[in-house]
Amino acid sequence: MFEMRTKRLLLRDVQHLDFLALHQLRSNPVVTRYMTYLISENEQETREWIQGTMYHNALSPRQSYNLTVVRQSDEAILGWIGAGHSDTPHYGDVDFGYALLPVYWGQGYATEAVRAVLAIAFDRLGAQSVYGECDARNVASARVMEKAGLRRIPAVDDDDIIYAITRAQWESS
């Protein structure tokens, strides 16, 4: 099982034992307001999502990392973060997404987790560029990506904001 530690966090492969916290995350309308791809309407959808992430995490060679974000000090599950090879490589060859439970917002955990997943993307997935996107109304998520060192790039539509970072930018930061 993959694990990575930061100053305050443990990022580890999603497991079945994460079900309760991840279902709370995926079924919380405040969390999913701008992230419709993350919504679980019922427990079965969350179970299927966990099973799917575990399947993708087990592939060899590994093409993605879907990780549970855990606070080291008390082992509280804060949320999820994931990165994998992109379906839209003109923005970057790896993309990522993340979500934390609202009680953990505004404490720097998301920025810390994004920095860690960027390291995974460059070091383990061999990315030359990495991007994330958020709904244009999601100012907090945009700020997280800026604080993590990503730069805003022009998007195709006005509904989404795209942030990206190249390997050279990452290595010089």
C-alpha cells in the first residue's frame, strides 16, 4: 500500500475502512457543490467508487493515485486527493482533484495535500506538466492551487478555471 507523509498529513491508498468518512465527503452537498463528479447519491455508489479507486491503485504499472487524506496527529480522515494520467493532455499529462470535509477547510490541509500530490505526479507518474481545474465560483479551491504553486492558464469556457505547473517550474520552486 502506498503511503506518503507530509508535515501534518498521511496520504495513503483508499481502503474499504475509509467508507464512512468518504461517504460523508461524497454525499455532502457543501463539498460537492462545485464537484458533481464526486457526488454519491447513496452508500452503494460510494462503495463502488472506493472499489474502483482500489482497482486503479492496484494496476501495474500504476497510472493513478487515489489517496485518503489523514491527519497524523489523531488519524482523522480529512478527505480525498487523487492524480492520474490526463484525458486532456493539452493542459497537462497528469491531472488531479481533491476534496476535504468542511470542518477541515481553511487550515492549510488542502494546500499541503496538493503539494504532496504534485510530488507524486512528477516523481512517480513521470509527469512533465500537471493541472487541476475548479469551478470559476470556487474561489477557495482556486486559492489552494495558487498557494501550491500552480499558475492559472486560459480555459476553453468561463465556467472552469485551469491551473497548471510544469516540471521545470516545480523543480525551481
